[in-house]
Amino acid sequence: MVGTDGTSPWPALWAMVIGFFMILVDATIVTVATPALLLAFGTDVNSVVWVTSAYLLAYAVPLLITGRMGDRFGPKRVYLGGLAVFTLASLWCGLTTTIGGLIVARVAQGLGAAMMTPQTMAVITRTFPAAQRGRAMSLWGAVAGFATLTGPILGGLLVGGLGWQWIFFVNVPFGAVAFVAAWRLVPSLAVSRRRFDLVGVVLSATGMFLLVFGIQEGQKYDWGPIVGPVPVWSLIVVGALVLVVFVWWQSVLGRRETGSEPLVVLRLFRDRNFSLANIAICSVGFAITAQGFPLMIYAQSVRGFTPTEAALLLAPLAILSGGLAPWTGKLTDRIHPRLIGGFGMSTFVLGLVWLALAMGPDTPVWQLLLPIALLGVSNSCVWAPISTSATRNLPMDQAGSGSGVYNTTRQVGAVLGSAGIAVLMQARLAALLPGAGGSGSGSPETAAAGGPLPEAVREPFAQAMAESVLLPAAVLVVGLVAVACFATPQHLLARRDRTADAPVAGA
């Protein structure tokens, strides 16, 4: 395949995929290490949860800014800088001896990840011809889905075999290889020389931090006071208002012919598929994050699986998602994205409902693996059509901005999924197991720390986790509607016109 500059863009993409895989694995790999971290640092569950929360916050907040940095300084430079920060922070994580030090190191990791992620999509957009981006986006999507889902599996194997430090140390050699590969294979692309929007940087960072922090920490504070009389939900309201001001400011800059370049070019949303793809990927990010929590707690607390055994339940999902993605990517370039994307979203909903119905206290494992396998098929069909539809019509000089918006939407969906599923699990446990909200043997805190469940509470606990799985299924329906409304891509319209104008044989 020849790219937009006459050379093959695939080596550059493969080089960047190594680093992209690392940063997404680290979003979920710590979850399975919770008991080990509790023991190693002698701390509480809330402190260990912050090890993941700090990473997600530092990852989500700067994405709009780092996407624009790729346009301003070049995606290769920003990617390499982010990869260096991420790799060094991974070494820092493994060497730290305090829970506070680990949290700070995870913030540095998240910042490095935020610098890297938008550049991968921007390079795809700027180096692959529009009619051939489906296969490239299928690789990007396969890595995104595969990494998110295999994080707990890799975490279980590393924690059980080598210790918790190795979930971070393993990034160091891979980071070094990824840096050399990207340095040699990723092209240096043209940059935009307009001034950076410093006001937009402050507004977007402040608004995103308050919104994401409020959503992520709301359940911890029971949506009540966080500092003095200030309730945690007020952070969400203020964050949303700041983001409204940010959008207004972007519209002001967009109307000016000179001056700073806006972080988000609002005219991108005039493209129907870009807007719909952002809605769809938000629902996918929500579901991917939310589905794992009740399943992992069910497997370890109700079924008594080890962390590794619980994580291996996701193996069919990861294998099928990664194995089928290249095939679905080819289809994305040939047929309407609403067809393959619609199939993926609808089977995603079906698979989650099926899984919820199967999550009994003594269900045979094979009956759990069947819906999980269906989730693997569905995941292979959602990433490429949605990602390709979002980026197909992006102007080349706005590839970084568009990728930053898209990845921010996906990450906000993930944060919403984490917060939403926590709220629902707590509510269902309170309804089915009165008194389970404390710190006893049936509480989520005990379950997260690997505590055993008495026989009497196994069935209602399993029911609570099963009912929680229905939340991401419901959210995916919104994404399904968005995908169903995708407009026909220009390259398919052009192909249809050529077919219609072709002479009929024998005429």
C-alpha cells in the first residue's frame, strides 16, 4: 500500500502501535494488582484506587492540548517526547517505596500517555489515503481493544510470577524499542506555525480536571462535601460551566482571521460523521471500562477465582477482537461503516445482556465464555468503523486537533463508565444485601481487596454484579443509534458513481 507521500505508511504505524499498546495496557493493568499493593504499602483501598485514578486523570485532562501540540510541533516530536516521559515514569513507578510516590509517578505516566495518543491517529490521517484508512484504523482499534482487555491478564501473570513492580518495569524495554522504532520509521510531517491558544489551554485543562475529578471521586465522597461545605458534585457543575466558556472562546478564535489557533476547531463538528463518531466512541469507552469491574469482582468474590484465573475469562474476548480486526478493517474500506459498525454495536449489547443472564453463583465456566466470546466478535467490529468515520474527512492541518477531540471523548466515556458502574454496583448491593455498604465481608471494599464472601451472600452478590452489567449495555444503545445515522463516505459515493457511469457490456 502506498501512502499520501508515495511511500508505505505501514512501518510508521507499526512503530507507533508499540507505544500505544503500552499506554492503554497501563490503564487497566493495575486493577488486578490491588491486593498486592494493599499488602506491599500497608494502605487502604481508596489510596490504591488513586494509583489508577491519578493515571486516568493525567491522561484525560491534557488530550485536547496534546492533540493540538502535534499540529504545532509535529506528531513525531510530541510522540517521542511523550514516550520518553512514559518510559522513565514507568521505571519510577517500579522503584518507588511509598504509595504517595507511586501516585505521583502515575501522574507522570498519564501525562506521557496523553502526549502520545492523539499523534497515532494524526499520523494515520495524514499518511494513509482516505479510501485506505479502514485497515489502518482497524489496527489502531484492535490495539486499543486488545490492550484494554489484556491489561488485567498481563497484570495477573506479572503480579503472580514476579511481583507488582513488574507491571511497570516491563514497560522499560518495550519503551526503548518503541522509541528507536518511531525515531527511525515515523516521518516528520509538516507543522502549523500559528500561535498557541494559551487561554484555551487554561480553560480546557481546568474544566476537564474539575469534571473528570468530580465524576471519578463522587462515589468516594458519597456525592457530599469534599472540602469543608463544598460538595463534590459542585466540581462537576463548575467544570461543565468552564468547558462551556471554553467552547465559546474557541468559537471566538474560530471567527478571527488572525491570532491564536483554537485548540478545537468547531467547524470539524459540521462533518456529520465526525460528530456521530464522537458520540459512538464515548459509549464504547463507557462500556469497555464499565464491563470489567462487575465481572472481575464476581469472578474473584463469588466464584473464588484467583486474579489470574479471573483475568483469563477475558481471553476469548481479547483473542477474537484482535484476530478479527484486520478483516473488519478491510470491510470498512469497502462497505458502509454503519453496516459493520451497527453489527458490532448491536452484538455488543446482546453479548452484555447474555453475560448478565449467565452470571449466577454456580454457572459453568463455559456458559460465561460464550457471551464473552461474542463480545470479542463485537469489539472487532466497532473500533475501525467508528475511528475511520471520525477521521476520514479531517483536513490534514487539523488532524491533531480532531484526534485530540476524539480521544478526549473516548477517555471521558471511560471515566463516566468507571464512575457510573461504581454507583450502580453500590446501589444494587444496598438493595439486595442491606448493610453491604459497610466494611464487612460482603462489601465492595472487601471484594476489591480479595476478601471471601460467605455462602449466604454469594447469590445476591452475583445478582447485583449481573444487573450492573446491564448499564453499559443500555449506554451502548445510544452509540448504536449514532452509528446507524452515519452518512455514506465520499470514497464509497465516488465508487458508486463510477459504477453507475461504467458502460454496460454488450451495449
